[in-house]
Amino acid sequence: MRLLIVEDEQRLALSLARGLRAEGYAVDVVHDGLEGLHRAGEGAYDLVLLDIMLPGMNGYRVCATLRAAGNEVPILMLTAKDGEYDEAEGLDTGADDYLTKPFSYVVLVARVKALLRRRGRSAAPVLRVGALAVDQGARRVERDGTEVALTAKEFAVLEQLALRAGEVVSKAEILEHVWDFAYDGDVNIIEVYVSALRRKLGAGHIVTVRGAGYRLVAGA
């Protein structure tokens, strides 16, 4: 899953990004409200962490503009402001949750996971493809009822294939959702993770479509 952090405190933003990447998320970071609005409006993000006090455009306006445009991406607002009126204003503009600084990183991760689970309930959080069950909320995979241990990145690659099971998913599409915007390495890194998934899940589940990408199937 891909997250966007819009936060002008650069040390905090980069610290959050490092932690969330370690949790297995692809994370992009911007430090300006207008840039955040642009990225959130055009990117395929699963959640936005949005500071309120931002240069260019404050978080309230970013959130309200996204909602007015019909963008329903979950938004977790982050702010140094406190008080019930600030929280109410944030939620009234369309935010899904609100966290006041300073906050516990553990609490932030829990809020992120809760929002992603909430969104997943309307989109089949457990994806089933033959003998495979991909639980998006718990971030775990079972094959024939037995859990298969995957790294965070392996799970993220498999999740993208499972979301479009039976369809061809290109390497570029996987990169867009699993690696962050700044990644400029070799697109063939996908092959490494697909190879690992085949070893763990069985070679028959992921089919290579030469020149196009990969397709997740029920397998033998």
C-alpha cells in the first residue's frame, strides 16, 4: 500500500517515512500544502497523513479541496494545535481521523492500520485466489489454511497481484504502489520478489506474461 505524508517539519516527516517503510508501506513525502494537494489528486494513494499548518495551503483547505473533487482517500490529520474546535474543524472538512502532536509512533501506526482496515471492509479485506487467502487487514497470507511467512515487500507485491487476480499487472504498476515516488532503481527488482513468492507459494500461482507483466491465478 502507498501512503503520502504532507508535513513541513522535515525531520518528523522523514522519521515517519522511515518507520512506515519498515512496516512495509511505500511512502512519498512532500513539505508543502499545494504540492500535497497535487500529489494526492493525481497519485493512487491508500492513505494521506496531512499536517494542518503547512506553507502554500493549510491542511484544512487541502482536505476540503480533495473531498470537493470526489477524492475519498482516507486522511489522518496531524497537528500541533489542540482543542475540540480544532479537531471538529478537521473532521468537518472531511478528515477521517485526527492526531495531536506530540504523538506516540506506536499510536500513529495503529491509527494508520485502523483506517486502512476500515477502508478495506468495503473492498473485501481477505482476497481469495484458489488456495491462497491474502488478508489485507492482518497483512498475512495462507495457502490451504497454513500461514506462509512473507516479508513486508513480498506481501505488498502479492497484494497488488491479488487485487487484480486473473489480470495482467505490469512491473510499472507494481512499482507505483509498492515502491515510493523517489525510487529510481531497476524495474527488474520486481523479478526478485516474484521469484521469492513463487518459492514460498508454489510456482503455479504467478504466471509471467512476456513483455506485459504478471498474472496471479488459482494455480495447480
